[in-house]
Amino acid sequence: MDAPRGETVDLPDGRRLGFAEVGDPAGAPLVYFHGNPGSRLDYATERGHEALRAAGVRFIGTDRPGYGLSDAKPGRGHVDWPADVSALADALGLDRFAVLGYSRGGRYALACAALIPERLTAVGVLSGVGSPDMPGFAHTYARLVRMEFAFARRAPALWTKVTNSNVRRAKKHPGVVLAPFKLVLRDPADRAVIASYGREFAGSIVEAARQGPADWRMEETNQPDPLDFDLDEVKLPVKIWHGTADMLVPIAQGRHLASRLASAELVELQGVGHLHMPERLAQFAAELSRTTPTRPSS
């Protein structure tokens, strides 16, 4: 199979939302939310398709506004995303579906759980960025990560220039966009994923900046800001997977997030870092897809 480059659907306000489907078209539907940077192409690859097809999952990767094929939405927040997801599901003929948010995408999965619980069969968060109400949240990050956040926040024009240059060069030399991540992801588990699947991840990062990196920078700089939705409104069960060797989003964030949710199950992945091969991702997607749908209480 040639990996799909993606399609768009028209949203009620006239914007377009980009997505790509892989896996089993007759399988249980799961909508995937990428990290930052990332795009619908994270697992829309031949290897991703084969793993997800074998797992029996209809996997729908999305682009958030301003990423990939999705039109920007100025001033958007987490609370705007569930309506976009509902519109996508309607266009695809989906009544209910599972959601899985990776890294920064985890917050968007939780926003869906809070605001459109009636549409969801299961909610998963993989290596998710935690809740900013965690004591000492910003300092859980490695020093190099905090420096990157500060660079994006304090020198936006220079950050944008450097990022655009890296993205242009990465179209011929994919390792360019992975170099900053390698400085932080030094654990053997992440290095193994980069060696095996790094070119695909690099392609997804390049696609994230198709329209420029404005939304990438926005999500980079507002991680410590208070959430614009109430985590206490998340009543559905949430499955959280988080690697104990994660050097980008430390497991302390996953532990705190699990403690903040009414019905969360935290699975600590021993020796696992922040990145995930398609085969592991497919296992988690299959587990969510097999979850018995639960109607939220009124």
C-alpha cells in the first residue's frame, strides 16, 4: 500500500480539516491527535497501515488547525477542537469512536472527553503532556526543553526563522529536524525508535509546518498556561500510557494527570521513552477499540 497523503473535510465555519486514514477500513474507528510538532502523517505510513490493519483498527489521523492540511483558527484553544472532531466524524459517517492523544495531543483528547463524551467509546492518552496545575509543572522538563520553550516565547521572529530553515533543509536531509529531539531523547529506547522510524517522524514534522510554524510555536509556548476546560468534567474512563524513561515529558506528569482524573488507569511502560513504533501504537489503539462503549452518565 502507498501511504495516504491525506484528505480534507469542510467544517461548518468554512475551514478545512486535514486527516489521513490507515488500517482496517472495516475496523473499529479511532481518531488520533498528534503531538507538537506532528501531523496526520505520524502513522500514515506503510508500516503504520500494516500494523493497524493487523490490529483491526480504522485509524484516522488528524491535523490540528494550522498544521498540515488544516486551516488555521486564530485564537483557538482546546475547547474548539471537539467541535472540529465531531464535524469530521459526521463527514465520515461515524456515530461514536475512540480517541487517542499523543504527547501534546493528550490534552485535546481530554477536551473531547469533557465536551463530547456522548460521541466517544474510549479515551486514551499516550505519553501525554500533563496538567499545568501540577506543582512545579514547568520544572519537570529537562533544562534543554525549558530553554527551547523560552526561545520560542521570547524570540518569536528568530525562532520562526530557525524553524523554517530547519524544515526546508529537512526535505532533503530528514535528520535536521530530529537533531533537537536527539539532544533530549538520549535514552536507548527512543534512540532505537529514531533509528528504525525516524525518517517517518521527520516527514510528519515537516508536514506540520506546511503552512508555517505559527501554531507549532503557539503550542510550544502555552504549555504552562491554565487549561481552558475543566478536567473535573472528564467523567469517562481514561487509559494513560506513559514510559518510565520518557525524557521529554517525564512520567511525573503522567502520574499527576492520572491523579487529577475521576476515572483514569495509568500504565507505566517500564524502560520506554517518549517515542513509539507503529507496532506498539497499534497495540494501544486496538485496546481502546476493544473497550466496551459506555454511555456517559447524565
